[in-house]
Amino acid sequence: MAVRAHTQAFIPKASTTSEAKQPERNRERRKTFVAVGVSGGREVRRTSQSRWWRTSERKPAMASVWFSRGFWRGCSKRLISTAFIPQLSTAEIAQRRNDLFTKEKERQLSLNPRIEKIEVKHVGKSHPGTLFIMNKGLSTPYSCAMHLSEWYTKRSVLALVDGQLWDMYRPLTHSCEIQFLTFKDEDAEEVNKAYWRSCVMILGCVLEQAFKDEYSVTLVKAPEVPVTSGAFCYDVILDSKLDAWMPAEESLRSLSKDAFRLIQKDLPFEVLDVDAKVALEIFEYNKFKQDMVEERAAQNSKGVVPVHRFGDFVDISEGPHISRTSLCDQYEVTAAHNLQSSQSELRRRFQGISVPHHLKLYHTIWHRLRKRSQNLVS
């Protein structure tokens, strides 16, 4: 016999006048019914003071926990009561991720109460040889750019730290040489990849926040597609109640407006290297992200996973990302495709296109790129 165990207090009726006259000791033994299980589709209750049982046709709570015969020791002989397990909304899950990211960031900062100094040498075309005295584990390439000029803070997309690609907001950990990369560089391949990656993260944030709380949104993955594919994309699973829904042009425009509002906030892209255990906790409510955490933790000996954030949106991504959302200019969500899948849930691929703030396009060219971006990318 399968037993569905949960606790739910039953509020007794108000005491009668005669009952109120009873001694305090007797009134304390007033029956309070507590639901403890289900048998044969009917809820079983017992009183907190007596040992007799009764049944009710009232349906049990939806968030109850199932126990099968033999799964829990002794469960075949007794009914087990468990605490109520709340179901979080998509917004609450997103807030939880953000809180855990902040908590881990503060914990890592507290590990180094004493500030150490490092030397950072600029090796770019302009201001070569400039030496910065920065704070180890606190200062970032963006901090160095602020010491050069406003041009560097607004145009720099990525940094090269001793020849290694580096997020503009990733803290510097040692004395090094630094160079800044922009969209106007002769070889902008890595810059374009970072831009595409960041546009995808913006799309994920928009999709997660676009629907009402009663509809679940599960971010599956952001396929790493080349810029030449014509569109960036994010795969999601929407609530099953939306399986028959396909976004019309008006819905796509609404998503694009949400993305533009994020871009205008000029939010920085942060990155935090965390232990796999911490990353699994951050993405506790997303099995797809947890699979990605385990996969990437296995790729390095330390089991460390980079987690990215802009605003209050946290995601796991390849990285690196651009410095700030304001580097994006024209941005549009252009299509949504249903994907063939062996899974029971319907997967959808939302696609979009964008160009950086410093690369303006004529309307006719943008229209062609937009039309091309509507084709399913793979």
C-alpha cells in the first residue's frame, strides 16, 4: 500500500458554553485533528490526544511526499509524518540563486582580510608601459581601465592578462601584464564570441522573468553557436500549460523591449569561481544546470566552476563575457522554435540578434540580418 504522508492542522470548531466551564485540564485535551496519510484515496486523520482514527473525503495537499512499502524502515507498519515542502516560484528560485551568489562572494572576500598589492603593466598600443599598483583579489581589469581614461572604460570588451582572456570584472590574482580588447581590433573573433555569449545571457534573463508566477520557466542551455550562424539562442522548457502557445510578433516585441530595458541599466557582468558543491546548491532547482556543473567541474583538477551574474540574474556559462550590458545596442528577440525531443517536456529554442553600440547598421542591412536570424540555428 502506497502511503502519502504530510501534516496539516485541522482547526476545531469553537468551544461551546458548557465546554468553557470545564476545568483547564480537560480543555487542554480538546481534540485537534492532524492529517497523517492517505489510504485507498481517502485521507486518514488522528487526534493529537486520542488514539482513534477517522477518514475524510477531503483531498490531501499537493506538495505532500510519497512513501512506498519498504522504502522507509517500518513504513509498512506505521504512517510517517513529514514537514511541508514548499514549491518555489520561478522568481523565488532566481532570488535564491542571487542570494547564494552574493553570500559566496562575501565569503571569498572575507578570506583575505589583509590587502596585498600587485603590479599591473599596461602593454597596449596607447599608454604602453603604464604601471598600476592594484589590490590583489579585489582590483579588476575594469579598475585598471578607469586609471587610463574614459575611452578604455567604455570601449574595452575583454582583457588579456599575461596573454589569457579575462573578464573585465574578474579580480586580478597576481602581478601581470594587461591589454584591452575592443570591437575595432583587427582580430575581434574572441570579442565577438564574448558578445554573442553575453547576448544569450540577457535572453535567458528576459525569458525567466517574462511570465507570470503561476507558469514555470526552466532554462535548459545556451548552445554555443558561432556568430556566423546568424542568431544566438537559448533553449527553455515552459510550463506544460503553455505547450499550445506560440509567441506572436507582438510577444517577441515585448521580449525585445524587456531586453532593451536591461541593456539601458548598464549592468556589469560579474564572474565568481566557486566549488562544485556551491554551484550545485546555487542551481539546486535546475537539473540541467546541475548536469553542466558536474561536467565542468570534472574538466579541471580543482573542481572549480565559473558562475556569472549581471544584475540579479545568475547563470552558468562558458565565459568570458563583455564588460557591461550597455555595450549592446540594437537587440531583438526574433523567433521561437519547438524542438524535436525524446523527453516528455516540450523544449523551445528562442533566438535573437544584436549588434554592439559602436557598430551602427543601416535599417536595410538590419532588416536582412533580422530575417536571417529567424531561421532555426543548430
